[in-house]
Amino acid sequence: MTTVSSASPAFTGKEPTNRLFGPLPDVQGEAGYEADHPARVGFFTDTSVCIGCKACEVACKEWNTLPMDDSRGVLGQMGMSGMSYDNTGQLGANTWRHVAFIEQSRSVDLPMPTLGRPGDDRGDTGLPPNPVSPHTDSVLNAQTSVLNAEALSEFDPQTGQSGADKQIRWLMSSDVCKHCTHAACLDVCPTGALFRTEFGTVVVQGDICNGCGYCVPACPYGVIDQRKDDGRVFKCTMCYDRLTDGLQPACATACPTQSIQFGDLDELQARADARLATLKSQGVETARLYGRDENDGVGGDGAFFLLLDEPEVYGLPPDPIVTTRDLPSMWRAAAAGAAMVVGVIASAFVGRKR
């Protein structure tokens, strides 16, 4: 394996452009690997088929021997958040896969029955029938029609097919480290604990991490996290140990619906484009790809998603930008400011001698 450093190529002085931002066709080559390195791999998570089973969470915990914790990161606890069926809450140092449960609901204007005296709806009471208004008649017709299975889908807000009936739905998504093309966590690491693998993924070496925590605020997604006992950081490795043995990551292997798909990143992107086109043709106008665009603020993600709503609904930043993007211009501005201060001081001394 080629030795790589967390130092960014932008500071070698050999590149005329900012290599901390924008498209980067060969992330492994940029990191120093030979031209015959493996193809870049990644995750495509299709949230439209996620059933929230959390098999990926369990598989990730088991394979990586991650300790049990609750939604607040307390070790040895299995507590509910009290806000959702989601008992994990968020990604953390001990939770590298997190299935989010988002319930979307609003009031549904469905026909409701009217109440009267028992037996008023019978025809053999000997009493004059109750006057029925056109509105009441339509309500009764709706109640009667809803009893057959075909009409049930028209009134069930979970399964209804017409636009006005889709009032309640669950959005589920298995979140994970994005393995960014431009990974700020890798750029700011002072010890080389974070490195780019030959597969294009970003991995933390726990035995080298010194717990400085610089990478935590650097991540635009808030993925990487420190363990409270020793301060070291941890995150998804995309099962680097399994990849070197020719195996898939544990989460993708355990997913029963193929919501989590693993493979060559170029192939996954083409597959995602086709899936998005299919959903659009079926009238799912809210579907979108997140992390697919190589011209976004992180140069595209190694783990990208098909979402059914705005990114913010899933707890994802709408416009992530690698936090080290402006480092070159910041250093140039700092150097220019320092040169100006030196010039002012020098001119003061020259003027004093005169």
C-alpha cells in the first residue's frame, strides 16, 4: 500500500488551482496512489425503499464491535429518545450507521359518520324517516363505498394514490459518513490519523489519533465524533477491512431491500440517475439525488442518497461546503496583511532615521 499523508496537495506549490474544492476525477491518484489503484467505491442509499428495519445499524455494530449506547451517546444504555421510533438519534463515535425515522402528517379531511338514535337507519321502525340533506347523503355514500377494498385506498391516507389523500407518510433513511471527495476532516488532521484509502474512502486510524478534535468542526455534515473516555474520533470506515478481503461492507450485505447499494461509484451514479428518472416518470416530483453532483461544495460524495423531500427534512445540510475550501485564499490574505504590517514598521524606522 502506498504511504499517504493527510497534508493537502494544495500546499505543495505545484498546482495552479485550488485542489481543495471542485471536481476531482481521481481522488486516489490525488492522494498519491499509483495509476493501477482500484476503482473508487461508495454507497448509494435509495431511501424510497428503506423500511427502517435497522439491520444496517445492527450489522455495523456487530462487525465493528461498537459499544451499545443510547440516543445521547451514553455507553451501556438502551434508552428511547422519546421523540420517535428512532432510538439512535444521530451518528456518533459509537454509531456509524443511523436510520432516521421522519413522520410527516397533516390533518386529513375525510368523511366522518353522523350520530343519531339507535335504529334511526332502519326502515321497519314504523316512524317517519329522518329528513336527509344532500350533504348527509353524500357522506353516507362515502361511508358505504369505503367498505369495499377498492375504495379503501381512496380514503386511507397511508395508501391513497390521489394527491389530496397522501397526508401521512414515513420517510426513512440510513445515514452514514459521506466519504467526501474533498474531505475537510482529512485536510485538518495534524497526525495523519485520517487517510484516503486505495478505494477512495476516508478512514480514521484510532491508534494514531491524538484526540485534538480538529476534524469534528471541520466536517460539514457533523458526522465525525469523539468518544468521551479518551477523546479519540471515530466514524464509518466503509468496512475497509472487508474491502481489502474482497467483501462488501456489513451494512450493505445486511440490507434486505437493497436500499443500501455498494459498488463502483461510477456505476452507482448511473444507477441512481436511472432510478431518479423512473420515480419522476411515476409522478414523484419531490425525489432528488443528494451528494451526487461533483460540482457541489464537497466535490461530490462517496456515499450519496436518493431523497423524497428536502435535505433538511432528513437532517442533512442543504448546501454542504468543505470547510477548508478557503484556506489558500485565507493564507494569502494573512501573508499580504503580514507583509503590509512589516512594510509599515520598516517605513516608520526609515522615516525616524531621517
